[in-house]
Amino acid sequence: MKSKKNLTRFTYENAAFEGWRLCISRSGTTFTKYFPDKKFGGPRKSLVAAEKILEELKGLLESAPRVKGKLSPATIKKSELFLSKT
């Protein structure tokens, strides 16, 4: 499987982690979440889960108000909480 925008595939022969990494930056803030194959039942299922969360997070970040060109602290906290619950 090939990486996509904001989603990177990690597959190593000798690594403890195999899965997808979601990484998105908006207004100087970076958000990262890992989707391991073991937890989601395989590479395709972890990709589907990562794509779903990515779309929801993009919607949240694009509609969020900016303070001096940056995301507000409340938006950052809300986004981090959203990622931690998934």
C-alpha cells in the first residue's frame, strides 16, 4: 500500500509497529495519531479508520476560528481530545 496525503504507511520487518500514521498541520500546530494494524484488524481496516478520522479532523480544523493566524487554544485542546478518544 502506498502513502497518501497526511497518511503514511509504516511497514518494517523488524519493527514493533506496523500501520498508518495520520499527521496533519494547520496554522503552526501539528496533530499526529497512529493506527496500528493489530488494533484495527489489518492494513486496509486501519487505513479506513485513519481516513475517517482524517476527514473529521480536517472538518474541525478548517471551520475553527483563528487568533492572530493561529488555532485557538480551545480548538487545539478539542482536536487533541478528539484524537485521544479514537
